[in-house]
Amino acid sequence: MSHTTGLFKRIPVPNEKCRDIYCIDYKTLRILGFKTVLFDYDFTITGWNQKKITEKTLDLFERLLDMGYQVAIVTNAPYDRVGHVYESTQGRVKVYADMRKPRTAKLSNVLNLMNTTAKESIIVGDLFFTDIMAGNILGLYTVLINPYTYGIDSKVKKMVAFMSRVFYYLFFYTVGWMFRIMDLAVPNEFKKSIRDIDYTMLLEYGYDTVLFDFDNTLMPWHSNEIDAETLQFLRALLNMGFKIMIASNGKDERFSDVRLQLKNMRIEVNGMSMKPLACKLKRKISQAGYSRDKTVLIGDQLFTDVIAGNLCGFYTVKVNPLSSREGFHTKFFRIFEKLVIKSMRRKPNLIRGEQI
């Protein structure tokens, strides 16, 4: 499961961006097969140039260790400033100092010492040109956090945090936005059709809601009803325990016959879903009482279905279109899909995950 292709290796765009180390979804990442978390020190687990970490951070480390993670600090700071973390955790959290990030030689050696691999490892840091760059080069899963999370008590520290953020946004809104869109268009899985998906595995990992696109996913483009075979397939999923919803960008009135077919199956059909925007999907999932972190979105288009699903926090599956008939704008975006698929960095998925 390589997360980084050649195109992304030296581009400091993180796999995800979070407010702080506490809001990262470690549980889902553990399910997806990650076993090691590497934290930067300054402005990541504590304020800059401090020799103390909070009880809240120690509690987080304990939770991660209890989940089965290996945890380590990988910092460019000297050991005498960060060694207290090793002592505070009775050696359960390893500490590696003077790492010289974004150089990767020492970071690669850390992976060997911890008997782990890049595809199983996450690196969390506040600097996109050191932590994120080094992680991307090695193929780790990279998480950028906000350095403003910590109270900054001096002008020098404020300037360091401010410049870090300025440089990131300058990069993001010039070259980086293109790579961010490419990342948003990456599904967790590629499958030939809806029938090739391992729904039993999805249930085993806690996913209980399936959100289907309609055109060229469930039925050929511009169909106005569902055939008997697909109806039987949907009934089988319901019998397995799934909750099902259909969300299409097609006009709402087009699905009147489909709603009649599904009237007794507890399947809501929504038109004008506005994909790739996520707002309507989030609202519909919330109104139905479903959980976004237990929802799987299945669709045939990267730049509508998959982006919308990723923005919502769903597990996303891209299937091949059922037919070559589709709208002009869709055919236009298929050209870019081919380019993105060739250069995208792969996303973690349940196939390589480990049940916990």
C-alpha cells in the first residue's frame, strides 16, 4: 500500500490536515492498517522549545499504546530537550532526536529500529517543509497540524508559527491546491462494479450505511427505473443489515418511478445532490440518523462522487461506469480522471487493514 507516487514525493502536501494531535481519527487509521505513529515535538505535542508535555498528551499516548500503536517522537531538536518524554512514559514512547528533517536517512533508520514499514506508519507534524516533506518522500501517511493550537508566549515563537502558516498557505493556494484536489479524488478502493465489493468485510469493520450514486453506478446513465436484478441485490444488502441511500446529481423529478419501486424497502432516493459539494450529503445522512464514519459511498466518478464522499469523511469506493453513454461534461472529466489515476498516491483501505 504505497501512499506516495513519484509526483507527490517532494510535494509537501499532507494526506490530511487537523487542528491538533487530539482530533486525528486514530481509531479509523488503526482499522486501515496503521501500526506506528511518529510525532514531531515543537508545536506538535507541545509549545516551541519547552521541556514539558501535558497530562492530556500523556493520556493520548496511553490510548494509542492501548490501541496497539507503536509511538515515537522524531524531532530535529536535541535529545536533552525531548528525552523527558521517554522517561515520563517509562520508555513506552521512544524518542529520536537530531533527525535533520526533511532529510530522510535518520527517519528511515527509525522505521527499521521500530521494526515497522512506511506503509504502516503515520507522521504528525506542524511544518510542511520538514515533517510532511520527509514523510512524503518515504511514503508515510502525513498529517499536518496547526501550530497556533498552543499558547505562544514570545514574539519569536509567534513569528516562527506565523511564518510556517504563511508559507504553507502560499504554497497551498499556488501549486498545492492542484495536489489537494487530486488527493480528494482518491477513493479508498477501486472495484469493477457494485457486485465486486466485499460487503461482509465492510460490516465486520463497522460500516453499516451504503450511499450509492445512481447513473452508471446502480443503473446505466439516464435510467428511470431499477431492473429486477439490481432490486434483488439491494434487498440482499438490506437483509445483511445495511442501511441504503441513493444520491444522484440528476433532477429530483426524474426519480419518481424509482421511489415507487423502493417505497417498501426503506431506501431514500435523493436527486440534485450537488456533488462534489458535501453539504447536502452531510445533511441527508444526519437527518436520516446515520453516522458519517460508518458510511460507504460508492460511485463511478472521481470528481463528483469520490470528492464529495471524501469531504464528508465517508469510506469511498470507485466503480467502473456501467456504460459509455454519459453527459458531455462527464466525458470531459473522464480525461482528467485518467491522468489523476496514473499519478495519485494511494489511500489506505480495509483490504490492507487489520481487525482490532
